[in-house]
Amino acid sequence: MRKIIVIGAGFAGLSAAARLSGMVPDAEVSIFDKKETVDFLPLLPDIIGRQLAPEFVSSPVKNILSRRKIKFVREEVSSVDLNSSQVFADSRAHDYDFLLIASGSQTNFFSDAKAQSQAYALNSVNDAKGIMEALRKERFENFIVCGGGYTGIEAAGSLWLFCRRNGISARVFIVERSPGILGALPLWMKDYIARNLNTMGIEVLSNSVIEDIQGTRVKVSGGRVFEKAMLIWVPGVRTADYIQKLEVKKNPQGRIIVDEYLRFRQNCFCAGDTALFEAGGVPLGDVPLRMAVQFSIAEGALAADNIIRSLKGKKLKKFIPQDLGFIIPMANNRSCGRVFGLEIRGLLPTLLHFMMCIYRAFGLKNKIGLAAGLIRSCFAAPK
Ligand SMILES: Cc1cc2nc3c(=O)[nH]c(=O)nc-3n(C[C@H](O)[C@H](O)[C@H](O)COP(=O)(O)OP(=O)(O)OC[C@H]3O[C@@H](n4cnc5c(N)ncnc54)[C@H](O)[C@@H]3O)c2cc1C
């Protein structure tokens, strides 16, 4: 019997599992994940700002796979030996004929031990719950968000909304190392978001870094010290530790460079945030395909198709990404984005983002719970 191992039960891994289930009768398909649940990451900021119930933002992997012929192994993968075709988890070796790596990305603390132990990450439902617990226990006067990318902007907005809804007069800052926020986004979006942040009273400290953390005392370069501060750490992501050890072509974040079939070895595929897709040796438009749910799902499905094709001795299919667009959701409902090539701003992109989240959420109970929570919050949100 042939063995197929998928590492990671997130968007990419579960999309692959759906494709593989029942399609290869003479193969055993196992999916490994270190967690029992799959988290719907785009809604993490809304657990804080819109007070979404965390139970609607994650689902047990077992329930999702209940009708599929897939074995779920709840173990953390610690290493992969590409030469002997073995995956190591809980110190046991598992042989594979085909491997699909789909273990996403995790918070990058850039070897800053103080940040790792004292700052709050926002990359899982547990992280969001940890932030909520701290907010319930302690009265913070300052919220410092380290990182001015999409997640940083959303986190800052959500903290602003949390304060507003709970009558807390705290200040929110975004600390960004580079001269501006949101990297390579079009100028109109950056301007729109900057005006938005300004309206919410969120201050951007550009060309700045976190210099020191002493519990709730945070020192930012330029001599600014914030007392009673909560530090949210979202300056970037990297791939899992076991990938750092793999001797394959990767970028500095540890994303594995895949070919047009999403392969990085004859029998090994990679999809989702862990994969860095290149077309014809040149990254798409000189910028690698961004980390997003739509690409993770599409890549997972195509990688699975290509495993099935390999088993059947058929020609592999090339990955041709279809970009539907993207939205930067804002906590004050003034979002912006480009959808099907159209530039949109205001309440419409906010609603479209939430419709996408409800559509993609796992399970009917979660869809209903999210729809109720999000609709309520959209129309109750302060202007
Ligand atoms: C706060 C936030 C907001 C976002 N907002 C948006 C948005 O609005 N729109 C959008 O398109 N994208 C958004 N994203 C990005 C999007 O969530 C990711 O691109 C997507 O989740 C990637 O899917 P994936 O399957 O590659 O990885 P994931 O969904 O991260 O799944 C990876 C899985 O692998 C497991 N895993 C990791 N390491 C191991 C290991 N060693 N052993 C076993 N299992 C392991 C993890 O537990 C996880 O379940 C957001 C991300 C964050 C963090």
C-alpha cells in the first residue's frame, strides 16, 4: 500500500485532504497537525475588536475529516528525512511515498528572547484568547503593535475598537521599522488606511524599533518609553522549525521554493504559506505569491491532484494562480481593497471580507455563529 503524508491541517492541507479522500483506493493518506483544531486566521483580530466567540473561529480537525478516508495524526512533526522518505513526529518515523508540506507559517520573533517571552503574538486562536485574558485582567494604558503590515494594521484597529466598546481611554501605536506601513501596497490604499488610522487616533511610529521590554514597560527607539503597555508582536512570519533544517531551496523566511507543479523534489510537494511559488524560475511579477487563503486552498488542491496523477503515471498539472483580489479589513468598517480588478473602499469591502470568511469557515455551526456575530458588530461599530 502506498503512503501519502500531508503535514498541516490548515487551509492548504485540508483542501488537499478533500481531494485525496477516496481518490487513491490503494493508498493510505495521513494528515499530521500539532493542534486538534484548525483556526480561521483572518478572523483572529475580530476576536478582540468585534468580540467574536473564539469557538466559532476554530473547528476540530476530526469533525472536518469525519466523512473522509483520511487518518488524522495529532502530532508535531519534528523533522523530515528526504533521503529515506520519512517523517518524524513524537520521535517515531513514518514512511511516505508522497509528501505534501502544508504547515503554514508562525510568528517570527527574530531570535528576540524578550519578545518571545513577554510580547503577545497573534497567529492562532489561542494567541487571541491569551490577549483577551490579559485585557480582562489588566488595565493597559498603551497598546504597542510591532509591525505595520496587514496583521499589524488589523490588530491595532481591533485594539482601538476594543477600547472604544469598553470605555477604555488607552492609546494605540504601530511601531514600524521601515519609513512607511504596508510595504508594496498601491499608494491610494496606503493613503486611505493612513487617514483611517489617523481618524481612529492610532499613531504610526515609522523608522522605529522596539528597543527593550521589561514586562509592561516598552522602550521604542528615539527614547520613547511606554508604561502599562501591552506589546503585540506581528512584524513577520517564518516557517516551522523542522523546515529550517531541510536542505532544500528556501527564502529567508524559510518558505520552500517550488516548481510550476508545486514540487520541490520528485515525490515531495508544498502548498500554502510554506510554499514560495515561482513561475518559470522568476517569481510572479518579481513578487512571490502573497500568503493568502485563496492561494493556499488552490495550491493544496493542485498538489493533491498532482500526487494522484503521479500515482497514476499521468502528466502533472501546472499551477496557474487565479487572483480574485484582496481586502484590508478595518475595525471602523472603512476597509479597502481590489476585488476582480476594481478598487473598493468603505463598508462594501468590510462586508465582502466577512462574506468570504463565512463562506470559507468550516462547519454550519461556525458559519451561523460568525454570520450573527459579524453582522451585529458591523452595524454596531462606531463610525
Ligand atoms: C491575523 C491574520 C490575518 C489574516 N488575514 C487574512 C485575510 O484577510 N485574507 C487572507 O487571504 N489571508 C489572511 N491571512 C493569511 C492566511 O490565514 C494564511 O495565508 C493561510 O492560513 C495559510 O494557510 P496554510 O494552510 O498554508 O497554513 P495554516 O492555515 O497556518 O495551517 C498550517 C497548519 O500546520 C500546522 N503545523 C505547523 N507546524 C506543524 C508541525 N511541525 N507539525 C504538525 N503540524 C504543524 C498548524 O498547526 C496549522 O494547523 C491572515 C493571517 C493572519 C495570521
